[in-house]
Amino acid sequence: MSIDVETVQEAICIHNFKRTDLLEIALTHPSRIYENYKNRQQQDKQERDYRRLAILGDTILGTTVIDYLYQEYPDFNQQKITDIKSQIVSRNSCYKFAKKLRLKSLCLLGGSELLQEDNKQIELFGEMFEALLGAIYLHYDRTFYLASNWLIEHFIRDSVDELIKSNQISEELPIDSSQAISSMNVDESFKFLWQMKEEADALVALDDKLQTLLSWIRNKSSLVDTSYKQTEVRAFYLALIRIFGLGFVRNCDPTVNSNSKVRNFFDSFNRVNALGLELSFKFNPKFDPANVLASILIVDIEPELKQALQQLKIELPNPKTEQVRFEEWRQEYGQNWLDRIRQLIGYDLVLNEHQKDLLKEYYEKNLLILDLIKDSKLTDKDKQDIKETLFLPAPSNNI
């Protein structure tokens, strides 16, 4: 069974599509690919082609948004452009674009995805929209302005207008925040940083699930006997949940089709050897699973989890050089390990896509505050006072 090319062309308003094979690739989800009768090598190639289109489309989308804002809004500074761009290229936005095109009725899904609720398919259709955009870019013979114009006309212009009218864009920050704060006096710095802290709290304040998570982090951190400050330990536990725990659940689940993202996640176990203690607790928005693993394996902050991950590291086939054996291992042992790690972490590790996006933004804003504190003229006491409020439940829930 193939997609209905004529219906797809009508939906995207591009007739006589040059490469209908690309539409077939972009709109056939991996869950469907692995249900057909092709051999495994053909299936893996088709999935790889799908992922390649998606990453191409993701790049075109981000570049188009920035180019559009640069041309149409000359008064926007770097921070405002970045803020708008991050919202429009988010999975939630791409999912909305996919719904506007009715991709669910146009694409081919496997049986495991056909009956899923919409709120569980945000990641799926967000990525599929990017794959479709990659195919459209190639249809236009890699002519950026043609693909960009299509994207602006159908999605970007309206999305930007909606964000601006609804006041969802944060207040402008100076182009170089660290340089700006270094020029502020003590009172200005404190007020500026405290306002940033309140904005970060507001992101998650109304979400009971995220407040519960932050309370759990606070309680876990208070029980840790280390030489690290509580702020650092809370940052670690938030990274443990957001970057490692949720990733482990997603990638270890044997019912989820294996792909390069799964293999890249588990390759973190190999990269741990190259990381040291200094990197483990380094405040870095680009924290990845390997950093969190290094923290656990080097520091006795979670001894039972440390022991389990050491065992996993020994038995895990190399996902890059032993792909077949790795996938066999994941199918046979993935669920058992998933249950074991979830139990050892002690948190249910179930968040929807919107909550994951909020948590990511909250985490990165707190890290930015920590970076800016270093460049400020605040007294050591004022710096510590602000640090002690980070990575905590919103004040109204902070009991």
C-alpha cells in the first residue's frame, strides 16, 4: 500500500511533485516500514532515508524562521529572534503544522501507532512534518527561497503573528546578557536575576505534575551527603530525570522501533569513559546522557543505581558496531532493564510532550541564571541567596 500522491499534492498545494518517491519516504512512518515484507537491510535503509529527510527539514525550518524574522522585524534583537524561533521549531508547533495539513489521514502508520491518542503522537507527527519539509526542499532542487516561501506562506507568517498578538514572546533581553549584567550595579543585577528566576518558575508553576517532580527533586537532594551544594545536586537530579530517565524509558522500550536515536542514546555508555568528575557536574545546557552517567558512576550519589548501570554497561552490546546483537538484546532484556531503572530512580518518568518542553526550558533558564550570577557584581551572599532558590517548586508550592 502506498500513499495517495494526488491527495498529498492537493493538501500541500504543490502539484506535479517532481520526486513522488520522496513523498512516499516522508509520509511512511518507521512503525509501518517494519511491518512490510522487505528484508531488514531494506527496512533500515528506508528508515534512515526518513530520518535524513527529517533532519534536513528541521534545518530548513529553523533557518527560514530566523531569515524571516531578520527581514521582517529589524527591531528584534538576538534574544527575541531566538525566543520566537525556539517556539516555532518546537515539536508542539510542528505537530500543529502537521494537523493543519491533516498528515494523519495522508500518511502510513504501523498498527502500533494507528490507535494511539493524539497527545501521544506529538513527537511522531512533528518529525513527519520535518521529513515532508525536507522532501519539499529537494522537490525545489535545493532552492532555499522557494522552500522557504512555501513554509512562510503556509505556516511561519501566521505563527509569528499569533505569538506576537498573544504576548507569548518574553521581554527583550540585551544581545549579550553576560556583558549587560556585568555593567549593572548590585541592585539592578539582583532585580534582573530575580525577575529571570520568577519567569523560570512561572513556566512550571501551574503544572501539578512538574511541581510534584520538583518537590521530589528537593527531597531527594536533601538526603544526599556530598560536598556539592544543594543547587548542584538539584540540577543533577533534574538532568537525571529530564535527560537520562525519560530517554532511558523511551529508548529501552522494546515496543518502540529501533533507530539511530536509540543507538545514539545507548552509545552514551561507551562515551562515559572519556568524561571526568569536573564535566559531570558542569552546568551546561548541552548536558547529555553521558554527563549524567558519569556523575552516577563517579560519585556515590546513588549507589544502587550506580551498581545497576555498571552492570548494564558491561552487558550492553555496542550499539554502533553490533547493531543486530544490540537490537536483539533490547528486545529480550529492554523491558526488564526499563522496569529496574525506573524503580531505582524512584520516579514514574511519565511526562507528556508539552511537559517535557516546559521542563527543558525551565532547566535551561535556571542554568542561564547560574551563568549570569558569575558575571554579576552581586555580593557572595546575594549570589548564594539566588542560587538557593533555583531548581525548586514554585514558592506557592514550596512547603
